[in-house]
Amino acid sequence: MSPDVAIREIRQSIGRSVFSRTSVQYIDSKSILTRASGFLSRYDFTLNPYSGCGFGCEYCYARFFAPSAKQRESWGQWVSAKRNARELMAKACRSGALKTGDAIYMSSVTDPYQPVEQRLGLTRAILEAMLECGVQPRLTIQTRSPIVTRDIDLLRRFDKVRVNFSIPTDSEDVRLRYEPHAPSIAVRLKAAAKVADAGVRIGISITPMLPIRDIEAFGIRLAGLNADGYSTQYLKPERSSFGAGSTSEVLKKAQEDAWGIREYSRARESLARVLGEGRKLYEGASGYAPIR
Ligand code: SF4
């Protein structure tokens, strides 16, 4: 998929609203790598080219880590771009702060392939800087965006990389209800297939699992992607152990949709049956383990 096709597919699937509603601020960051902790403690570093995210999913836990209450409230409408990301990455590689084999999770508080990446290319620049320095981290990329297909040429040059696609439902109606500014489910499935067909390992994150319309058909479709692993998780409570949780609005929507922990558990059981014993189905943090 060419970059133009990727961006056209995002525009077609989510409309133009996300492009006009998100303001971009440029910052010179002090560092690009953050020591991983908590939920992601099996990684050495998290890597965020941006803070804020134009996709603005309603259930997003990253909003709780925004610097101010105003930014938490306007989540999805602002992005801070680390314009010196390439230089910082090159410096981290040259200084030995990042070494071959280190496990990186990209990204913990943003989507590295959100729409603004098409224009700014910071995520691509970071990947280029790693490759130019000859450092080969164990890289996990978490995204719901087809823009990742633009970088397949670079991803294929990493020894250990996995792209985890966030696909929390099979239903466009549900997707529009919980993440109206994100790419359509069809576009994500197509992007995941494209990345996998290019020989790059993928994972499927059905997290948080949202109401599923046809778990059998969804499971068969996901199984066909031959991912390294599949992971599920129910919506977090309002206050979870890692300090972020679901908003009361999202939990209310789930209640209106009759989507509780029991419905989730039943869907997960059905998914396990459809995926079969040969495919790995994880739950919670185990679904976010670094690539080996
Ligand atoms: S794409 Fe990820 S980081 Fe962005 S708003 Fe959605 S859940 Fe949050």
C-alpha cells in the first residue's frame, strides 16, 4: 500500500474530522526513550514519538497520563510532536543507551502511526535512525493505523519486530460508538494482512474487547491472519491498579450495550474455540510481552 493509498483509506474510513480537529504543537524533547515500568515492565524502554493522539478513542487509558486536566478533557484534539526524535534516537544508539536486544514498546501513550505521522514522519525517522546506527532492538509496535504499511520496507530490515494491531471489535457500529475517529475495522484487517504477507510478524490486540456481533466469523477472519498471538482484555474499571481506567461515559455505554464481564468471558471462550489450540490466546499483560 502506498502512503497516498494509506492516507486515503484513513480519510475514507473516518472522514476528514480528525485532520481538522487535531492541533499539532512541536516540541524539542530531552529524551526519546523512557525506562519501562508497571504493565510494560518486561520491556526495557517505551518510545513515544508523540504525546496525545488524533484518534482520540473514548476508552483510551493514555489520556490519564496527559500533563494537564485540560488536555485530558480535550484528548484527541491535540498532539505534541517531538520534532527532534531522529536526533535523539541517533544519539541514544551512538551513546550505547540503546543496545541490540533491548526490548522497546512503541508506543505507550500515543499511536505512532496516527494521522499526523503521514505528514511528519517522526516514527519513520526513528526507525531509520536505529537502522543507520546498526542497533537491532526487539521492537513491538502497537497501532490501529494502515499508515504502518508505508514503513514495511524498514520493518523488514529489523531482526525482531512485531506489529500489534488493535482490533477491539468486528462491528463498524460499535467502532463508531467507541472510537469514531479511528480507521475502520476493514481497513485495519487489510493492513494487518498486508504487513503479515510482507513477512513481518504481527499480533492482534482485541483490547479492550468491545461488543462483538459475530464472534465465529470474527475469529475465523483473525485466525486467517496467522498472527504470533492474540490477546483480549475487558474494559478496565474506573480506577485500576496502574492509575488509569475507563471513563464513566465508556462504562455507561458498555452497560447500555449489555456488554459486561460475563458477555466478554463468553466471547473470549468462543474465540479460543475458533482459534483452536495451535494459536496463542493471551489475556491482560501477558498479551503485551516483548518479542523473542
Ligand atoms: S489509538 Fe491508542 S493511544 Fe490513540 S487514542 Fe486510541 S487507544 Fe489512545
